[in-house]
Amino acid sequence: MLPASPEPSHENLLSCSGITKTYPMGDVLVRALESVDFRLEPGELVVLLGASGSGKSTLLNILGGLDTPTTGSVRFGAQSLDLAGDEELTAYRRRHVGFVFQFYNLIPSLTALENVELVTDIADDPLDAAEVLALVGLGDRLDHFPGQLSGGEQQRVAIARAVAKRPSLLLCDEPTGALDYRTGILVLSVIDRVNRELGTATVLITHNAPIASMAQRVVTLADGKVKSDRSVSERVSAESIRW
């Protein structure tokens, strides 16, 4: 088994308090988030559920240090992210956060192994690239280029790349959005396995309600506000999900 991801010594891995995010659009001020509270414990898997435009991606970008709130506080362990400068946020993303997006963003001229090694070459304490690809079920596809892989296989390479640097936090923005049902289940099972076996705290965005059953907690957003934050009484495996 691969070694677990490191965790900061703090009760909550991530915590947000009263965060609001506004964007100017011409003469109009758009409020993407309003007074949002959020927490993530080490090793937890949380699904952010909500319709398009509900604020899910804005919140994920703030959690990942890609954006900062207009008001409110964001903390990673004891570190304040809302007051951090560009260099601090870059270091935070590089050391602690793995991102998985709807589109894979692989470099087509590099093999699966080389795409993952791009991250391991610059990480402080990376996992072995070949071992991580084996973890996501691609141990026999190391030398294949993205064009030789299916969409689901490319997404699994993207997940391997995200976790290879041994992040404390994995952020997934609609990772099955471009995939068919069967392939989507395979990708969700990989995310589930990474969370369970590596202990990587995971936040997964989806508008697909059945996916929430694989989480430990489900946070539902609407109109930039948290409408509910509930624990899942019986977490199911990704393979059991149907939609």
C-alpha cells in the first residue's frame, strides 16, 4: 500500500468562515458566494452538490488557493489563506493541493508516465509515478500517449498526476462531466480508492445527486449560499451508484 498523505496538525484541514465573493460585471456586482461556512476534516470525502451557477466552482477555487474571498476567512490548518499573497498561495497549491477538472489537460506528446512525472519531478516528497498509475488501474498503460487512451483512462492519468505529489487535499470539479455513465463510475471508484487508501481529504463537485451517496458529508449550495450540510449515514462504494 502507498504511504498516506501528510496532514497539518489541526482539527480541521480546511475551514471557511463567512466567506463572500463578488465580481463586478459592468455596472452590476455579481455575488457568487454569500456568507458561506465550510469545513473539511483530514481524510474526509465531501461532495459539493448544486445546480450550475450555485457557487460550487467558486468555493472550490477558493479552497484550492486559485482565488480569494472578497470577505471572510479561509484557513488551511493554522495558515490563513485569505490574507496570503500570490507567492504563498502558489506554495500552498504546489505543496498541498491536487486538482482534477472535467477536462484532463494532459500533454499529448508525453506518455502517461511522463505526464505524472512532471509533478513528481517538482514535488518535495512525491509518490512513485508508476505506483500511482498502478493504483488508478493503469499499470499496463505507462508508455501510452493520451491519444492512445480512452477518455476515462485519460481522466485516471489526471487523477494520478494530482495525487502523485502526495497532497493533503484533492479537489475534483465535475470529474465525470465529460464521461459516459460506465466510465464515470470507474473514475469515481478511483477517487474513492485514493481517499480510502491514501487518506487524501477530497472535495468533489457534482450536479448529479446520486454521486453524493459515496461521500461522508454532502454540502448543498444554491444561489451562492449553503442550503444544507449533512452527514451521510451509510457511505456506499462508487460501484454501487446508479443514475
